Amino acid sequence: GNSVTQMEGPVTLSEEAFLTINCTYTATGYPSLFWYVQYPGEGLQLLLKATKADDKGSNKGFEATYRKETTSFHLEKGSVQVSDSAVYFCALTGPYNQGGKLIFGQGTELSVKP
Amino acid sequence: EAGVAQSPRYKIIEKRQSVAFWCNPISGHATLYWYQQILGQGPKLLIQFQNNGVVDDSQLPKDRFSAERLKGVDSTLKIQPAKLEDSAVYLCASSLGVGEQPQHFGDGTRLSIL
């Protein structure tokens, strides 16, 4: 079945450091890929998405590129801020839509220190 | 626009008791999702509605969980009787239609089973 695997956290960085959170997926066909962010005590918010191979999603300085050849969708940011501290979830919706349900990775907690 | 509303925010019950959660989606959103998020894991879909009909309930433990969306707007998720492993955050999400992204999430209900 479809699945998502993320690098384990927590990830602790200093402010202005470079961020990479790895995400790989297993799916038949070509899924749509997403990164969601969850701030403490809040629900999930869509951060960025990509719907086909080689697409780059970007938002708020975060980027991720849909790599079909490596089945990956790694999240990057050039310079993190304390306010980026949150849990980040990689997710996919199956190809052929399958009702649009999201399949999530286990989440990666990011802590940014001043 | 108003976001997805959920209540209560927190609930503590003893095992074998019953509990209900309420969700009011964004106005005009035809599709409503209930996800279960166990600590340290990504959300997992329990049930998906399109208006007042069920699209996917394949992961819903039907011997104890039930959900309804009688008028195609707000929804209730019930657990009866609760087990210790039901301790989790229950997230409600909505979208314009089946397969439409993004899904908009509420802040969730944190359930603790004693």
C-alpha cells in the first residue's frame, strides 16, 4: 500500500541554520505530495505541495521538489527562525485520487534555538 | 473565513466509558474527514464523508467507533466503549469536495483514557 517515511526527530538547529527534513514515499503511479506543519496546540496547516514529478513547491522560505526517480520530497529552508519550531509532516494522496485521503509520515519535530 | 471548529479541546474519561466529539467544517465544504493522531505518529484517516454519505470508513473500528453527518454539515464522532489505546488527538478536516486539496484542519480534541 501507499506509505510515507520521514527522518526521525527531534531536529535541533540554531537560528539561521540550513534545514533539511528527509521524506520518501511508496506509491503506485504518481501521487500528489504535501508538507503540513503543526504548531504546538494547533491543527495541521498546509505548508506546500507538488502534484507531478519535478514540480517544486515553495512557501514561507521552505521548498521541496518532487523527485520521481528517488521517490523523495525533502523539505529545505536556507535559514530557519525560532518561529519555525513545530512538527512537520510529509503526506501524499494516492494516485487515481482515491477519495483524496491523506497518508502521513510519522512527523519530524523541529526545535530552533536563538 | 471561519476555520474548522472542534469541541471539546480536551477530554479525560475512564476506560469503558463513552465519549463524543463534534466538528463544524468550513461553510460550503462538502467533504469532511476524521483523523486519529496517536502521540508520535502521523494522523490516520478514520472516516470520510461527502455531504451526508460515507466515502471511506475502512479504517474505522466499527465495533466501538461511530460517526454521523446527518445534515451534511457538522459531524459527531463517538467512541463506546473506550479503550486505553484510544488515547489520541482526534482531528477533523474539511475540503471543498472529494479529492480537493487543501484539507483544512481543526485544532483537534485531545482524548486521555485513564
